[in-house]
Amino acid sequence: MHQTIKTLLASVNAPVVQEQQEAAFHLAMLLEKATRPSDEIGFYESILPVDLLAVQLTARDQRFLLDALVVLPNVEPILAQVFWAIGKATPQAGATAICSLADRFATRLTPEATYQAIIALEVHLDAATSDSTVSTAIRSVSCNQLLDRASSLDDERVAQRLQSIRRRIRKLAA
């Protein structure tokens, strides 16, 4: 893995929440730039540090990056941002990372982290209908803890999306 990415992951895992938040934002923008880039001219140049602008993440790089991200010990304070960042990754890399991270923190997910995880999962489910590798990845992990946590919330935003997600996951399993 590129040294710049290792440094970024260390910042995501830092003891200072502000540093973690900034690093999670940069991570999200790197993933977005590699997966679904903005068509706004100069967008990434205006928000990413120069050393990160040169980084080009392949799908394989994204899988390695997310595998490392989901096991970082100090990400709980910024879980909502981490789920948002994972939603920017390729569906092949992000789908299993969402469920793995949600399972790890299942009993401690805040309503906002749960919402961001649901949104990220929904984004990746969109790709599952046209990509068998995403479909297989989603079927290979259990998102039950995330879905159960989402069901327990009294949040209309989550409730609306949750019904659609459950239906889509059942369809993939069929």
C-alpha cells in the first residue's frame, strides 16, 4: 500500500477527533475520485492536499484500504464519516466493508452512523443488480446487525430506506 495511504489511515485512527474527521474526509474524496469522480473542474485540487492528489486508487487498492480501515481500533468517534467514505468506494470493495464495520460496532452505532451505513449500503446495492461480483459480496456477509439496529431507530429517514434495502437483499438471495 502506498505510504501516503498508510499515513492517511494512521490519521483516521489518530487520538484527536478533528484529525480523524479531516482524514476521513480526504479518504472519502480519494475513493470518490477513483470511483465516481466529480465533473467539476478543479474540485479535487481545491479540497485535497497535493500529496493525495497524485494518488490513484485501483479497485484492488480500495479493497486493501477498506480491509485496513474496518479493523482500525480508534474509529468509533467518526463512524458516520467512515461509513460515508465507504459509500464512495467501488461497490466490490465497499459492500462487505460496510457490514463488517457495522457488525463490529453493532451495539454502539449512533443514529447518524446507522443512517450513513444504510445510505452506503443502498449505494452499493444499486450496483448489485448489474454486477454479479457485488451481488456475491453482499450475499457473502451478513448485514443483519446493521439492519436490526436500523429497525430499532425511530428515524423516518432510515425507515424509508430500510424497507427498500431489505427487499433488495431478499431479491439478491433468491
